[in-house]
Amino acid sequence: MADRTAPGALAARLTGRPATGERRLSGTLAEVSLDDGRKVLVKLGDGPGAAQAEAAGLRWLAGADTVRVPTVYGHDGRRLVIDLVEQGAPSAVAAARLGADLAALHAAGAPAFGSPPPGGPREAYIGRAPMRNVPGTDWPAWYAEHRVLPYLRRAVDDGTVRPAEAAIIEDVCARLPDLAGPAEPPARLHGDLWNGNVLWGADGHARLIDPAAHGGHRETDLAMLALFGCPHLDRVLEGYRRAAPLTDGWTDRVGLHQLFPLLVHAVLFGRGYAEQALETARAALAR
């Protein structure tokens, strides 16, 4: 009797095509071949509700008809089934196209800062860290309360950030109304847009995976792309600015938007990222 819990069985049920083979890629990923020649990924979520959140996020991004994402076939509560992306090499042309598509994605908007994708849970994830989607109307106040301070508090509780150091980041949060630049409407964000979540397809198009999608500030996605490096980032930004110019001083605000992912990484991976977050906060206060 076939194992109904096997990745191939789930892929067959959700795609409607018989599975002809499966290959374990890691403890959380399996590649499944279908009888029509396609390959899909079966991905185990990082925690309760993670598969639902990722599926809702990918569908929300796809619904803007801008950036490319893998097709979502569904989930069983724990595991997600999506198309496998055949990868190629990054190119300047694909990077410029990605920038323009990101600008259009952001312009598609969101109901509020912190709003989850339709069908997505309030209690979501960014990577393996919990992320709560709580709507707000004022970006500086929302960003401080629901993106920076929760991870700062956990880092202090874990001993990764010392209480005296936390005051530096708290000072940045207090000054955010003055540091945040001109008000922006809520943008439709990927939300975890580091280079590892950009797949350069063999067909010459980039695709985005593993979103922590929510309504936010459009500069946050761009700041995260810059945080860990991205091939042809200058072309991504050029394509973005041609489609949707950024407001004056946006380069000075990159560090503000990087505080959130840096503190998430401090919680997940330790002191090195905490020191980087503190350095970023000090630079913001020195402006």
C-alpha cells in the first residue's frame, strides 16, 4: 500500500498528477517528479501555520501580476507543494527586470502596515522566527512596535544584547518619526527579500521564494536586498527607480530598514548580528 504521508503522495493529491519519483533534498525539502515531466517541491514548514503563511504570501505576490513566484498547488497544514524553479545564472537584464517588477509589486499596495496576505495567519514567520502581523496606520510607530522592539526584547532576554545596549536601539525607535522620511502608503512586501530568496531562473527571469509577506514600507525590501549582497544590485535599483522613483534621502534610511532583519538574525544566530544592529543604530543616531 502506498504511503499517504510520503512527499510523492501529497504532490500527486495537490497537483492532480501521478508522481513518478521523489528525491529527498534535505530534512525539510523533497523533489517530486510528475508523470507530465514537471517537477515540484514538497516543503515542510518551520512551525505551526508556516505552510499556510507561505502559501498565502506567494499567492498574494502572484496576485499582483508583477514579480514571478513559483506556482502554489496547496498545503496540508504542515507541508507546502510548489513548482521547482530550474535555476540559471544571474544577469544584468534579469536584475533590471526584477527591479521594475518589485516597484510594481509595491505599488499594488496593502490594506495597512502589518496587514497579512488574504488567508494568511496573523502569527506568521520570517525564516524560522515568529513574526506577528498586526495592522497599523503610522509606519514609524508600527515599525518600532511590531518589527524592531519584539526582537530586541527577545535578544535582551536571551543575553544576546545587553540592557544598556538596548537603549541605543530604543532611542532610534523614539526618533523614527524624524528619521523615517516622507510618509509612504503601505506597500505589498515580500518581507524577507535577501539574496537567498531570489532564484535566477534558467529562463532568464528571477523568481522570489520564501516570503514573509505583509504590508510595509517599500524601502524595507530594497534594504534587505542590500544587507547580504545581491548580484547586479545596481541594476535592480536602476530598474526600480526608472519604474518608481524613490524619495530623497532613501539611501540614508537603508540602515533603519535593516534593523529589523538584523535583530531577527541576532535572535536566530547570535551576537555577531546584534553587534551589526548596534552599529547600524549608532549610525542612524549620528545623522
